[in-house]
Amino acid sequence: DELCAIAEPNYGLITNIGRAHLEGFGSIDGVRRTKGELYDCLRARKGIVFFRAEDKTLEEMSEGIDRIDYGTDPEARIIGQATPSTGDQLFLHFSWACPTLGIEQRSVQTHLVGDYNLANALAAITIGLYFDVAPERIDEALISYTPSNSRSQLITSARGNQIIADAYNANPSSMHTALDNFLHIEPLDRPRTVILGDMNELGESSHEAHQELYARLKAHTASPLTIYLCGPHWVEELGASDHVLPSVEELIARIEAKPITDSLILVKGSNGIHLGRLLPRYKQRAHGSTVLTRSEQMLIFVVEQKKRATLSIGKLIVLS
């Protein structure tokens, strides 16, 4: 409510209601209630909501507000479909269309790793179209955006590794999403390594969340999987070992003593664990500041294309 009172938004986007910052919000219901204050404000101000069509929670929460949807649902206003990632092509490639505006299917090759980023890209497209950014300019912005802050960033090391760096933030929802995408990248029998840091700010949910994630890792049998876990929460849950390290410094020492080679690697954890310090240790080529979410970064790229126009677009709030 306080932020809405300051910004007085005309438009709003909530990317999801996930299990993040539970220590502060108390529960998933607390997350929903707090983020829902944006919708309450827009409902009172007769604003407009942009939301993902497949998210039934956001659909229910936004009842009674003018809204525009996007997603893989063929009934959505903006429709998109990702091409499955493979070892040769880890970047998100997708097609999109907007039949109501007469925009036929278009193809976009991004520099973002993870098919789960499709929703972020479609959100940027939806808002860009609403504010009259030409489809060609939208595509150009999405194609040219290259992450460089450990958010869906691809790094190729000299040891034959491909590293998916998503080490700025982590919560149970984003961890499972990233892990599911990672474990299903073709070919499925390719050796893989996960380097996962603690999930911070979970409060009383921390024990259950870390144990649930560990069970998910141990259940994987489709390909060789090496597991490194880093942070005091993991040590508390599993005890310290060669593969469960209390700090990133000890993790770095362990990996330098026994280097990882020819592996697909996922690096993900809460920023407070500082897994980003691991990345410069690789002789790397990054494919690729103020730290923004992927949705915010792509929205800036798209809306920047409109700067030469004099259109007043009002105030937009994005909650990730």
C-alpha cells in the first residue's frame, strides 16, 4: 500500500506468487496478500493489469480489473511458444503472435538461458505492444539483451563446461523451476553438476524447503549428476562434507582441488552466499550495475525503443 501511494500506478504486472521472502511475509498467503495490494490499488484507480494466462492465482486475484493476458494459452492476447533447449542451443528461442492486432507468428532468438524465461519475454512483448512499440523494435530489444549479472547467464569454460549462472537470487519456487529446466536439457545422458547455495529469508519454512530440494536432487537418475551444496543452511541440514561446504571460499578450494570438466553446470543460490565469486575462477567466455529482475531488464529494453516518441505512458509497477 505504501509503495502504491507513492507511485500511484496506472498499470501493473505481477510475474508470479512464489515462495520467496517467507521470513518477512510469513507464508505464501502473506506473499499473495502483500503483492495483491498492487491489484487493489489498480482496481480502485481503474488501471490495467498485465498477467500470465496460465497463472490461475493471478487470474483470480485480478478479477474486476481491466487486464491483458499473455502466455502459451491459445486464447491469450499475446501467444508464445518456446523451442525446447538442447546442448547445442541453451538459449531461449521462441515464437510469438498477437492475432487480435493482426500480428502473425514471429521468431526470436534470445541470449537468456532457460525456457522458463518465456513468460518474462512475453510480458515485455505485451507491455511493449500496449504502448505502441513496433513488433520489429520489440524483437530487436529482446534479441540484443544480454544478461551479465548472473541471471540466466551462459558461461563457457576452458575445461569444456557450460555454466548456467543464476546466482543472484534463490527461493523454493525459482530453485525448482531452474532445476527442472536444467535436468531436462537434451541430451539427457549428458553429465551434469549442480552447485546450489542456501535459500535465505525463508524463516520457519527453511528446513522443509531445503530438505524438499535435496530429495528432488537425489531422485534424479536420468544422467550422471554431481551435487555441491554451499552455505550454513545446507551444513545444518546435511552436515559438512566434501560436497556440502559452509562457505563459497571452501567451495572454491574444493573445486580447484578437483576441477569439474566436460559438464553442464547450474550455479544458483541466494545472493548472500556469494556464489558469483566462483564464476571468475573459470577461464571463461561469457555470453552475454544496477541489479534488476529479468522481467524488469527486458521491459526497460523494450520501452527504451519508445523514447523518441512523445507518448505519456503513465506509471507501471512490476513485482517479481
